[in-house]
Amino acid sequence: MMDTEGIKGELMKKILVADDAELNREVLKTIFEEQFEVLEAEDGKQAWNIICQRPKDISLVLLDLMMPEMTGLQVMEKMRLGEMTDKIPVIMITGEATTESDVKAYELGASDIIYKPFSRRVVMRRALNIIELYEQRADIEKTLEERTKELEEMHKQAEKNNEFLINALSSVVEFRSLESGSHIQRVQQFTKIMLKHWVALYPECGFNKNDIKQMVDASALHDIGKIGISDEILLKPGRLTKEEFEIMKTHTTIGCEILEKFKLEESDFYRYCYDICRYHHERDDGKGYPDHLAGDEIPVWAQVVSVVDVFDALVSPRVYKAPFDVVEACRMIRDGECGTFSPRALACFEAAKFEIIKASEECGRE
């Protein structure tokens, strides 16, 4: 035979009535028993135990102020410490109210205070209003949590899509240039190492993890403008003439023109991509290209990519040169034999060089 009472008890919302006076509990029970399953506690300690055992089942606690073992305020203290008052509404019931006890009850998270003797209809109405308010808040929180998860999933998918597009675009350059297939991956890895040390040396820069990730992603597009350089120059098996080198320099501005066509809106990521494309060949003394920026005019992220791009070019084989030893490459960068870098960029490279060398050796060269 089916246990209908058990089913009814499971389906009905539960209210806890905590009062040391049996008559008061009986009165409150008769008010709520038609709509709720009423749980009873004879003292504060018993009430606290029931709350701990069934924190997700109780829709409302009707709590007497003065009880043995543990007062109503002491029960609420424990509920607050256990972060329960945000989930379980409490109505304090008292016949000995003072301004001090009322204020304390509200400070501890009481939703309402009802004074004895009370009206049955008023108690029911106020209880239903509070339960409905908490349920609505719980629904809103659940909706927000679900929406947040959806947005996080969308963000993750967008990141995957961005990485795919970045890898696809950067691969076009690799296929057309004399650089090895892993040059862009190494530049990204070295950039990440450099930025880690930059934050450690210069915390005032304020870069967070998301900033660094976007800068690292953007570094993959530093040479995207080479798509617009003719094969005769890009694939020339030897050093470029002065005229050819002037054309090669335009890969910085061509890259920016390409990025402009892809731009949907202004964003930090777009700014990092644009600055790295345009300024990664600028030099601290103003003798770089295309805009002859100097010193702090050059964005930090472009300075970082500039250093690691030069390092990777030095230690990689080219048709017109053999690779330099990593120690020699570091010396050449430090001594300004491959352009000039800011003192901060050089200090950062010095701090990061052993990690960069290790990463370079682990990556290998194609």
C-alpha cells in the first residue's frame, strides 16, 4: 500500500517552529499545518540540530527569542557563522522585545520580528511573503549561476575560435617565409616568459593573467604583414638590398591594414595585436621603424616581442647565416649589436634568459 503521508511530507514545504512553550508551538502548528509540514523544537539547541540536519529542506524558521539551552539570538549567531541566513529565512517571535534585542536580531539576519500575542492571519501572511521572497531570490541566483556558466562556456569557445584563427593566420606567414615552422610558437613561449618576469620586476605595470594571455596570443601575429610582401623579396636566398629592405619594412604597416579589416570593435586584444604588428621593430633610440618611436613611446608588449623576435632570429639558421650560440646571442642583445632596447626590457631579458634558453632548446629548430 502506498504511503500517502510520506509522499505528502516530501512534497510539502517544511517550517521549523522553535519555542520552549508547548502551547505556543501548538498555536503556530495549527496556523501552518494545512500548507506546510511543521517541524518542532523545544529549545534552541534542538532547533540548531534540526537546522544542521536539514538545511536545504527548511523553508522558514519561526524562532522564539528566549529559550533554554540556547537563545534564539544564539541560534542565529550560529546560522550566520554557517552562512545559513542567506538561504533560510528566520522570523523571530518574542513577547519580551527590547530595542536592543530587535536590532541584534536584524543584524544577525532575521527577516522579520513578530510580537506576542499575534494574529493568525498576519503571521501567515508575513511568513508566506518572506518564503516567496527567498524563493524568488533563490530562483534569480540559480538563473544567474546558469547564465554565468553559459557565458563562461561561450567565452571558452570564443577563445578556442580566436586561437584557431590566430594559428591559421600565422601559419600563412610560416608557409611563405624563410622562418621555421615553429618560430611563431617560440615567440609566443618567449613572450610569456618575458611578461612573467616583467610583472615581477615592474608590478606597477598592472598586467593581470588575462592581459598576459592576450599579449601572448597577439604576439603570434607580429609578422602577419609579410603576407603582403612579394615572394621575390620574402623568399630571396640571401641578404636584401637597401631598396628591398625598405619594402620588407612595410610588413609592419601592412599587418596593421590587415588587422583593420578584421576589427569588429576596439578592444585590448586588438590594441595588443596592432601595437605588436606595428612597433615590434621600433628601437629605444628612435632608429627603428616604421614610426621611429623611442623609449616609453613603444608599448611594453611591443618591446617584449621585439626582444624575443631578435633572439629567435639570432639563434635560428637562415639561408644567409648560420645560427648563433645562445650565449653569444644574449651577449649581442645586451651589447646593442642588434638594435637598442630599453633598460627595462634588457633587465627583463636578463632575468628571463635562462628560462628562454631552456625553452629554446626544448623547442628545437626545424
